[in-house]
Amino acid sequence: MSVKLGAAYYPEQVPRERWAADAAMMREAGFGVARLGEFGWAFLEPEIGRFDLDWLDEAIAVLATAGLRVVLCTPTAAPPAWLTTRLGTEVLPVGADGRTRQPGSRRHYCPTSEAYQTHALRVVAALGDRFGKHPAVVGWQIDNELGCHDTVRCYCPRCAERFRAYLRHRYEALESLNQAWGTAVWSQRYSAWEEVLPPANLVYRPNPGHWLDWCRFSSFNVERFLQLQVALLRKHTDGHWIAHNFMGRCDQLDHAALARHLDLAGYDHYAPPDTSPGDRAFELDRIRGLLGKSFWVLEQQAAQIDWGTCNPLPRPGEARLMTLQAVAHGADAVLYWPWRAPVIGAEQLHGGVLPHDGRPGRTFHELQALAAELADLPPLGHGQAPIAFLRGEADRWALDGQRLDESLGPDAYDRDLYQALWGTGLDVDVLPLEADLAGYRVVVAATRYLVGADLAARLERYVQGGGLLVLGPRSGTKTPDNQVWQEGPPGPLSALCGVRVLEFEAPGSSYPQSIGFDDGAWFAAGGWRERLEPAADAEVVARYLDDFLAGEAAIVSRLHGEGRVWYSGVLGGFDFADHFLRLVLAEAGLTPMVAPSGIERRTRQSAQGPLHFVLNHTAERKAISVDEDGVDLLTGAPCSGILELPPYGAAILAATRSASPGVLP
């Protein structure tokens, strides 16, 4: 099977006499992988320095006998009671309110604690020594969901001291810090390093430079903790990959920086009610872009979750659809969480592949059928998409610190543009800012809030060489130190874009806001708008239609070298973004695919040619036109002319005769 299915399993929570039955049922379901150990520290090391790994060895043997491979996790996400009781404040984190966070849940550790690192690395070394060359082990997961539950930023005295050391290394001289942070405001000037504290429990908003460096430092601490574990495991393992299960909506980490230490990016794929299929697609593309290659879903929802504002069951077909969406975006394996709904602990109401009674039900049979469908799927690859979408974590931290409108979270500047691209059916690579842009026909940079000379030069070279670049509002507003550029936005991008921002506002809903394009289309807009002064060689693509900005430029375009750049000074909704980007795609020679609303189309490569995933994210039957003869690899059914998909249905189409690229017209 080119796409592997599996589940998270917790032998320490299950009677031994159940292990063999569970392993046999996993194989009956068509699963090939089990993930173990991320919360088992208290059983692996029941007393300080005394290890009991025999039970884990036995569990792996039971699973291997049934034909399953194993992903082992380091158990550092949940320190045992003996550790937190013995060491207390030496290892426990402190919240922004100054209160020590207590044990009794999970993730209750400070990543900079040397005492915690010592204990954590000891158990990692023991696991690596015992299982690093185990033939049933295929890979390792470091910790579990780093940053979950607001645990990146610790405000303990130890972190305060480490923060000062980080700043000394970054700035060398205190005067350089004062300059970078602009401490002339509010008498914040520092005369000694010891005066610098974390930005916690403040009377009013923090200094922007102070805030941004604190965000960078906090992410670096978590990266360092991961790096220590990876380096130790590499000394013990032989041929095993090392990964971490990143999350969506975990905004406090620089995911790209952490991923650079890993062999494989992992992802936890869930669908709370407030996410759309396009939101999920963005996160899947983001994970694939971290290392520029296929990834594993290390946790995926199989039944209902227990942490949303409400928690509906996946409808018949939805678990299968989520799996195929992950595969369409680059997943080579999908592991469901958990194998069996927990009967103990804090997550008892979270559903699993099996219900609480352990007997196969609807979810088991649906995933069993999917495993059979995937059994003959050829090995999958992933070529470069025609469109790159740039994402920078520091931009998001800085935007979050100064929203100007509380409803504008840091994703507001990316969401509509990506959703519009998702709706075209064209493949998109979501990339870190430092990624190579060569070969991309279009780069959507959305809002690049913090822009230095290096990034500005890279973007200019991309456009000069024939690339098409899209920039959103607030781009080039700040320096990398989070100071506003003296010449005003878009700072060092001004000459490239052919525009200067004269004024900006977050007008809320009190003022009329609409945008008209030169082709006669018009759309409501809102949230953010800028008054633009185009250069003489720039073209106005769209104008404001009302209020005091009526008739003035809202979107400006400029030729530069062999390419073109667009600068939008306004936030709009999906319809606005869709119309805008279709103008860009037309110039790029990229033709959006046409299909009913709620239909997603993605392409992966195989030895037999491109495979086209067609996914129905709606509760309605959909008919989709297909312009070439093909076969659905999931069912073996021939397809020509019209593809019928049931509610939450999906197909993987392989052409049986050559045609122009793309399945849908």
C-alpha cells in the first residue's frame, strides 16, 4: 500500500490480554502502523533512574507479530508526578499572569529548565538505546504537539534570565537594543541588561520590538528543546526517520525553524466546526511546504472530537474524505487518533476508530473499506505547484501585537487570498519566507509586514526574472525590528510596487467600503484600507467607490523587468479576492478549473502520470464535468464526461488517454 493507515495506541492504558486482539483488529482494518508512547513516561520510568521498558518491548512485539510497524514517541509532553513533585518550580512553567502552572494535565514543563532537560534526555536516551535499531520501528515522534495549550511562552525567572542572554547574543551592545526597540518612547531606555524583563502583566501594550523579540525567543526555546532530543536520538537510531506532529492554529512557533531539524514533517489533522475545507487545505499545504516534500498525518480525527465549541460526529463518508484530502495535499500516511475511545482520563468523550466498548462500528468499517480502496494505489510523489504562497511567523506575531481592529487576527491578511486560490483547483505550495522561488509562475506574498533589505531584494529579483508577485495591505510597513519604515509603507518595496501609502485605517463597519475594478466588477470590502499614491509608471487596477476615497486607487500594478507586481491596499471578502486573483492567474496563463461549490481538486504525481483527486466537501450529491476518459482508482469505475460524487464522496482519476493538463475544464 503506497498510502499507509494506522492509529495511536496506548498499551499502558489497556489490559495485556487485549493487546493481541487489538493488533489483529488493526490488521483486519487494513492498518499497517501504530503510534506508541507519547504519554507513557510514568510507566517507562516509574521511579527516577529506574526504567521499565519491557512492557513496551512486549507491546511492540505483539504489534509486529500481527504485521504492524511502529512509530515511537518521546514521552516528554507529560512529565510524571514524581518529577514535578520532586522538582516543582524548577521545571513547572509560569504564565503571563505570574502564576506557576500546576501539574495534573499535560505540557506542564518549562522548555528552558535544565533540570527538566536532564530528566527528559535521560528517558529519550533509554528509549533510543533499547529501540533505536528495532526492526519493527519505522520512525520517531519528538514530544507531542509542541506549543499546544498556550505553552510556548514561559515567564518564569529562569526564562527572564535566558531572555536577557538571548538579547545579549542578538544585539551585543545594550545601546543597539535601545535603538532597535526605540526605547526613547515612554522613558523605556535601558541602562543595564538586568532591567529587561519579559513583557508580562503590563499596564498597557508592550513596546513592539520588545514583544517581537520575546516571541522569537520563546519559539527558539522550544526549537532548542526539540533539537536536543533529535541530536540524542540520531546517536542511537539506524535508518529511522524523526518527525514531530505539528498542529494547525498553533501561532506561537516558527514551524519552519523547528522542521529544519527533522527528517519528516508530521501533522495533526482535525476538523472543528469553525474550520472550512479550505482552512484545512491551507494547513496541509503549509506542512508539506515546511520541508518541501510529502509528510505524515500523525493524528487524524476518526470520530467526534471533544474540544470544539460543539462536537458533531463526522457524517458517513467524512472520515474517508478527510483522509483523502490529506493524501491529496501530500500525506503518505494517515494515523487516526485514537484506536479506541478512552474509557479513562480527560479525553473520555473523544471518539476513536473503535467506540468505548471496543467493538467495530461504523467508523471502523468505513476506514476498513478505505484501506481496501487504497491498497492498489501506486506510489505518489509531489511536483512543484505553479503558485507559491508565502507565510512568515514573525509577520504574524507583529500583526497580532498591533491589530488596529480587534477582529483582524494575523490570519485575516492571508485567509481570503488562499481561499480564493483553493477555489480555483490549482495546486499551491505554502512556503516559508526563505524558500527558493525559482520556477513559480505566481507568488502570493499576502501581507509581508516585516521587510528588510534581503527580502526586498529577493522579491525584486523574482519579479525582474519574469515572476508575478501579489502583495497585500500592510506589506512593507515595518523593519525586521518592528519599527515603521521612516519613508512609510511599503518601505523598501515601494519602488518595486510603484506605490506609496499616504494614509491607512481600520474603519470597522461604520463607513461604506466598496471596490470597483476596471472591468466593471465591484465588491464590498472591509477591515483595512489604505490611501495609495501610484507612481507614474503604475497602473490602477481597482478603485474605491465611496466615502472620501472615492475614485482613488485601491489596487496598483506595475511592470518590472520581465515580470509584474500587484499591490492591494484593501482587505475584501472571498469574492473580492477571487476576482482579483483570477486577473493575476489570467496573466500567468493559468486556467482555473470550473466545478460546483464545495468541490476540491488537487493533483499528485505517480509513475503512471498525474492522479487527480476530486473531493466533495458537501452533504449533497454533485455532478462534475470531466473532459477526458479516465478511471477512478478507488472504485475501478470508468469515468468519461460526467463524474457523480455522493455526499462527502471522492474520486482519484487517472487518465486512460492523453489530454491537456487538468481533469476538469
